[in-house]
Amino acid sequence: MVRIDRVVTRGGDGGETSLGDGARVGKDALRVEAFGTVDEANAMIGMVRRHVDADAVADAMLGRIQNDLFDVGADLCVPGEAGARLRLDTAPALRLEAEVELMNASLPPLTSFILPGGSAGAAQAHVARTVVRRAERRVVALSHVEAVNGELVRYLNRLSDHLFVLGRRFNANGAGDVVWVPGANRG
């Protein structure tokens, strides 16, 4: 169990922060950037949840995703063997795949790319999707210089797919999708 006795620690006032293993690193370190962007993605998922209306299934999926993202952040926060107990396994990504397949089964096939928009929920899901993609890029960049659990990239990749399909669900199951029309505004 996590216990937080103090929120204001002043430990980061000099531009450094502590990792989960106690190591001090700059706040601009790749690892901090990676788990910070995962945290941002989690906050964006919270914004998506404001638009689920009476869709209890979507809200439950998003609640699980928010917990997963804390797990992703914990995995990233503790490098090396010390964090073995916090490592994400395959189950969350497999769950996302199953949810994507289930949601996608009730949607019409895509005939064009989808523009971010439509309903407020769909637009917010697309914003969250782009933040998740940025988090994925940060984790990949970190993996080029430090050991990173490969399941993290897999999970974030599946999550962006999930948010894309969820956006379509929020657009009246695809009926309200805003589709790209190539060259529509050319003179």
C-alpha cells in the first residue's frame, strides 16, 4: 500500500526528483519525461470520462485504463531489478485488444480516415489518444538508452487504438464520425 504523508516536500525545488528506487535524477531525464507523459495521458483519460454520459461500460473501461496507467508509471518509475514487482505483464494489453474487438464489431467499416471531432466525447478521446501516442514515443526513446519493459510500449500502442475506437463509439457508433475528404479544400 502507498502512504503519502506529505505533498509538499521541497525535494524537487532544485530541478531534480526521486525515482522509485531512491535515485535522484533531473526532472528533464528521459525516464521522468516518459512517466510524466503517461501521467498526462491519465489526466486526459479523466477528461474523457467526463463525456461518457450514461455509458457505464465505457466508464468502467476508462476506469480500468486509469489504473493501468498508474501501473505503467510505477513500472517506469523504478528502473532495474528493484522494480520487478511493479512490472506490467501481458494481461492489460490483451484486455484492451479484446475491448477494441468488441467495440469495433458494432461499428461500420472505415472508408476513410477519421478527423478528430464529432461529439465532445469523441473529440476528447482523440486528444487523449494523441497524448498516449506521445507517451509511447517517450517510452520508446527511453528504451534506446535504458532497459524498459517491452509490455509498456505494447500497452500504450493498444491504448491509442482503444481510444480511437472509443471515439467512434462516442460518435453514435460511427454514424457521427467526421471523415477526411482528401483534397476537399484545394482550389
